[in-house]
Amino acid sequence: MNDVVDIAILGAGAVGQLICHQLVTAGMNVGFIGRNALRPSQQTLSFTPLVSANNCQQQPQEIHYSVPIFAADALDNIRLVIVCVKAYQVLDALAPLLKHLPSQCHILLLHNGMGPHLALAPLIDGQAGGRGLSLGTTSQGVLRQTRWQIKQTGQGLTQFGHFAGLPLDEHYRRALLHAIPGSEWVDAIIPCLWQKLAVNATINPLTAIHNCNNGTLAQPKFYDTISNILDELVNVATHDGISLDRHYVQERVYRVIELTAANYSSMHQDIAHQRRTEIDQINGYICERAKAHNLSAPANTKVWGLVKQLEAEHHRGIS
Ligand code: PAF
């Protein structure tokens, strides 16, 4: 068996650790890139699986396992980097690593929101040796309990697709689909990212602004705001050449509200913990694309501004 670690995850947040766990469980050799690590080390991770619906009496067993952490300049064997940092960190985290990654190493972005792929594609596309860029989105629910301890809170669809440069090698494609439950490879990933953007552009800012869990948004008083955000999103996407089924998009948002009713969205958690949010890459991205097409997007502009205000209040220490 080949024990060389050839898959690296950049970003050890909740999603990064969940993907790591799923790949390790499927027998793949995975490690994290330690952005400030000067020498290689090992880290023990803890994972609590989802309680299965027909076995809710039994406490799920916490699983512990160990993975390598690489120094950022020791990445010679890496053939696939899965980028799980926050959308606003992608460029700053990845650009300095590109010179340390082998020329045939493929990059896969997996984060909420949109935008970084546009800035990254030119850096990948023109590279000698044939680098490639794939994009993905996941709706799996996961909660980080302590720095290296996560708990899965929900199942969900994960979609991957090619975006620029050379396609991902078939071996890694198959391995990802085998390892990640409910995952699929799609021919056109951008429409899937817009559909996920619709979920994040409604649930995330509204739960942050109204300080509520996802399920609260099923109340009729939120209906018009959700509808207006989605009208604008679908219109902007159409001008970007992406045709979305308006009815289906709204149905999907309400299905996620129902399925994750007890959860607090990632943006709610970011505001609660006084962290920066991904609002610029979610509603901000919609507003920027609207501006590029000379369209107005008042509902998205409004929630974008309100969340920026919440971030600024925390920054100034007001609560
Ligand atoms: O960002 C999140 O929290 C999640 O993507 C979602 C689907 C909105 C559920 O909370």
C-alpha cells in the first residue's frame, strides 16, 4: 500500500475537519497544511458521528485519530489541495503556497459564498505543468466543539465540478465521491454554487440580524424579505448567464430551513463569537454582480449593510 500523503487540506475549521475525517475513514492519506508550521507534526482529531434516526437511544461513540500537519514549504508529494478556509481567506492563504506545490497539483475550493474562484483561475490556468481548479459546495452540517473536536449535525448534498485548467485526475475524483456520503460530480458547478448561494444569502444574514435559529425563518413575517433576496439573486444570475428555476430555488431555501430548524447558521455563530463573516462573498457578491450589470439589488444591499454594521459594532466593542 502507498503511504505517501498526497492530499492536503488547507483550513482546519469544522468543514475541513469533517472532510478530513471522511477521507481518512475511506482509507486515504490526508494531512493539513499548517500555514505557520515550521516543521511537520501530528495532530489528534476527535469526531462525533451523527445519531442515526433509527438508533437515537444510543450515544454516538467519539472517534479519535491522528493526522499529519505539513510545513507550508514541504508539499512536494501533494497532488490535491482541498481549500476549506473562509471565502475571504482563500487568496491570502493559497497564493503564497502555489510556489511550493508541485506543478501538477490540483486545487479544489470548498467554501460558502462566491468570488475567490474568479481571482484564482488566472493564477491556475496559465501555470506550466497543467494545474487545475475545481469548485465544490457542501450542505453537511458540522459543529466545531473545541479546536480539534467536531460533531456532525446533519447529512447533506456535496457537489463538485471542474472550473479551470486541467480536470481533476479520475483517481481523486472517484476517491472523493467514495469517501464523502451524498456527494456527486456535476458537469456544471457554477449553477450549483448559485443555488447554494441562495440558501446562504437568505438564511445566514437573516439569522444573524434577527439573532435566531434557522427554523425561525419559517415564520410568515420573513417571507417577503426572503422572496425579495431571491428575486434579485435569480435576476443577477440570469444576467451572469446562469438560468435558475426561481420556484425551485425558494423551495430549496425553505427545505433547508426545515431540515436545519434547530441549527444556528455559520453567520449567526460568526457574529455571536465576534468573528468576521462571509457576507461580502454572499450578499456582497450578489450586489457586486448586480452593479456589473447595472441592476439594483436593494434587499441584498440592505442585509449586506446590516451585517457589516453588526461586524463593525463588535469591532468597536459594542454589544
Ligand atoms: O452556513 C450555514 O450555516 C449553512 O450553509 C446553512 C445551510 C445555511 C445551514 O445553517
